Amino acid sequence: MLKPAVRVSRRIAEIGREAWDACATNPAYAGDPFLSFDFLHALEEAGCAVERTGWGPQHLAVEDEAGRIAAVMPLYLKSHSQGEYIFDHAWADAYERAGGRYYPKLLAAVPFTPVTGARLLARPDVEPQAAWAHLVGGALALCEQYGTSSFSVNFPTKAEWRWMGEQGLGRREGQQYHWENAGYAGFEDFLGALSSGRRKTIRRERRDAQAQVEIAALTGADITEEHWDAFFGFYMDTGARKWGRPYLTRRFFSLLGERLAERVLLIMARRGGRWVAGALNLIGDEALYGRHWGCVEDIAFLHFELCYYQAIDWAIAHGLPRVEAGAQGQHKIARGYLPKPVYSAHYIADPALRGPVEDFLRRERAGVEADIEWLAEEYSPFRKEA
């Protein structure tokens, strides 16, 4: 049995690694590195997901009758909508134009990480939906206590998403692009499943990129501070050009290397003895997750090589079922990454905003589902018989 009270922690360290990971390492979550205490704690310790940056931790914990942590939720009090990859800026603008106050809001998510995974975490011996009810109920109570405009859950599993819809939360659907391993023996085997035109294009892109650089795929102890120094430079350059304020600090990457080295795959490119580009991936039990990329030299097709083709190569060699290449980018379809649905759930406190948002979500879901089907049919690079 679970205690009815839900505990709020302003730092994940207050819950502790052992108690958090007892819930986060549930085999049902398929070895998701982003849910681990070490990943989330590194974001806090490095000053990335803290009050000062608009990510005030409000992590929830539920205890069983013996006083042990039985379920947890990564929860944040947000003062903006940056770093979420589920875009609610239009809702915020409309609400504030009408005289409301959209911020702060409550968000259950892994900061800066558009990766589907469990958000309602329970020990394996705890009945899942009982834990979910306690966690969501606790978040809604906190929403009322703080007077926040909303409570959202970004990138939950489909099962969680459906259940939250049954509890009255609005359901939103979006799309990403994932590569799926059909039991390929190697990269050439994967190319054999593509149309002849796509095969030729990808071979040319790989040949041209590889002719210009040396490529190293690094993990574990092979990743040094020298590599992190170089990669952070790439990350800052890309972040400054794309959205103006990179979210992650240099210290975060060192902590990632210290605590999750075996879960990190860093693909680096060197030219003339100098590191010129890199792509950061995290390794899960069921997927390779592409997270960040950057470069300091403009080299034709190198982005495709480091982010997409090298990731496919590595996933095939290590028997991973899929590669998730992050948010957005229809150009990924031509490289074998097909559209897949991703989810979020939303509670809007004010009925005056809730009604229009729920109406929008109904119409948006239908459009997204039709778009996924159309893109996969019209633009898939795979041979029909494959």
C-alpha cells in the first residue's frame, strides 16, 4: 500500500540515488539513461536545471507503508517554455493577452531532452497505475497550491499518455524521426533495403565526408577532458546560432563523462590534427539517442555522417533496435529515419483557457496522425518490397 501524502523535494539529492534509481531502473523502462539519478543530478549540480535558469526542481516522491520510496516523478516549476521541445508559446501568449498569468507552470520532463520515456516512475514491485494516480494527483495538488497555470507531462510513454487522457488531461501528439533496425547485418545490408537512388546518394555523402576527416567513435574511458573541451566548443557554436542561449554548461559534460561514461557515445571528426566536429549520443538498452551536434568548420555532408550514418553503423554493430535522432528535421526521412509519434499531456487550471486548448489538441492530433502517414508513404526511401 502507498501512503497518501506526496513528498516534494527541491533537489533530487534529497531523494538520493538509491531510492530514485530503485524506481528509475524498473526493467519496464528499458534502460533509459535520461531517467537515472546521475543524469538528472548532473543537470542540477552543473547549474543547468535549477531555479536560476527557470527550471526549479519540485520532484515528487511517494512512500509505501514501510516508509520506502515507491514512486517518483521528475518535476519542475518553470518560469518560461524554453528547452522543452513541446511548444506551448501560443497558449502562453493568448492567455497573457487575455489578462491571465501563464508562468510559472509545472512540468514533468527530463530537461532539454526530447526523448520518449517513463515520467511516472515506480519500483517494479509497485502496481503501476496506483503509483501513477498518486504522482499525478500530487502534481495537480501542487498546481493548485502554487496557483500555477498548468501541469504538463512531456514525452511520456504511450501507456502513460493514454492513462492520463482517461484521467481528464488533454492529450497532445507530435512527431520525430527514428531509424529502426530490421536485423541488418551491416550498413550495406541497410542500404540494400533502400531505393537505388537513395543508396547512391548516401554512398556519395559518406564517401565525400569521410574523405575530408578522420572519425573516432568514443565511449567509456576513451573519452577525455580534451574531447569534452572540443565538443563544448561545437555545442556552444551550434546553440548560439540556433537559439541564442545554450542550456548546458561545460561542467555538465565533465559530470556526464564521470558518471555515465559507459552510456555515452561521442563521435568526433578531426582534420589536420584538430577536432572540427562532434555528435553526442546516449546509449540505452533499446535505442541510441542522438542529442547534440556541432562543428567549427563547414564540411560537406559531415552532419549527416556523424549524426545519422555513424549512429546507424554503431546501432547495427551493437544490436540496438533503433536510433532516435532528436526533434524536428524532415531531411532525416531521406536518410532512413521515418516519422513516429511522440506525446505530451496537459492540465490547464483555468477553464477559460482549458476549453480552447483541448479543442486545439483534438484538431492537432488528427493533423499530426495524417501527416505521419502521408510522410511515410510519400517520402520513405525504402523499396516498397522492403
